[in-house]
Amino acid sequence: MNLDDAPETQPCAVCDKPARERVHRGCRERIDAHLRELPQLYRQLGPALVPGRRGGDGRNGTRTAPLPCNEAALDLLARGGIEGVVGGWARDLCEREQWDIPQFGTIVATVDWACGILGLNLAMICDEHPAVRELADELRAVTGQARRIITGEKPPRRIGVACHCGRTLKVTLDTPGTRCPDCGTQYGHSEALQLPLAERRAA
């Protein structure tokens, strides 16, 4: 039977919607698109590292000295930023499959390698990896953060949702997940967005 004709009998491991495969085509294509885009975004963050020196009306800014660098861009460019996300997942894949992990002298080379090997093995990851939802969530979050820094887009609005213990948690539409500091419950991206809105308390 053709896979496209197969009944949707199981929830997608990434978004929980009914799917014919473990990870349905739309989620798989989004993961692949993020892996293809991240090496380019990493390179585009370089020019965003130094804040602009011109005011919003086109004239020179005030006499106040600008920040020496964009700290958000610096965080993503440094080890543990984009490299930490894709490199960590790539190393996890290599360890699971008992593959050698190459050593690179630059962060950008690590990003290129990690995105490449994850993309080449995406079908296997979607079919077998127990944490594919977490991978998809982290790629979505770091890609969105990099895009916003490059384009100057404002960060997404944070909303309050209620943990099952009653604690209010702050999440965004592209949050990779959140952990409740009171009860320790960990919510993934989809789980966090499905939590009920927290009630606003009167001032």
C-alpha cells in the first residue's frame, strides 16, 4: 500500500496531529528547512554583532556610545549557541550509531558539519530517535531567534500559562519548552502551548 494512502493511525511524534508516519511530512520538511537555513543564518549574524550607529530617522544617533556588541547575536555565534544546539544533536547521533565524531577548529565548520549530518540522516532520526520532538523544538527556537536578530524583528510576545500545580509559566509561540520551578514538570513545545492560560490576578 502506498504510504500516502495509508490511514492516519498514530499521532505525529513532533506535533501530535494524526499521521501516517512517525513524523509526518510537514514536520519533517520544517526540520530539514531549519537545518539547511542555520549555516547561512550563522554567517549572517556576524554583521548583526555590532549595533547600528544611526538613529531611526536616518540621522546620526545620540552622543551616547552604542553597546560594543549585540549580546544576543554573540550568544548564538559563540560555542554553546547555534553550535551547541546542532553540534549536541549531531554528536548524540554519532554516539548512538557508534560513528566517529570529527574535530573542527572553527565553530562555523562545526555548524556546517552538524547541520549536514543531521540533514543526511533526517529520515532515520524521524523514524527512530526517541527525542525527535525536542530536536524539532530546539531547531525551531534557535532558527527563529537568529532570524529576529538579523531582521530586527521584535521577540514574540510572552503569555502566561498555568502548570498543573498552579504556577504561572511564561511561554512564547516558538518556545522550545519550559520547566516548572515549583514542581519540576518539564513541558515540550506542544505541551507548553496546550496548557490553559493563567488567570490574571487583580492588582
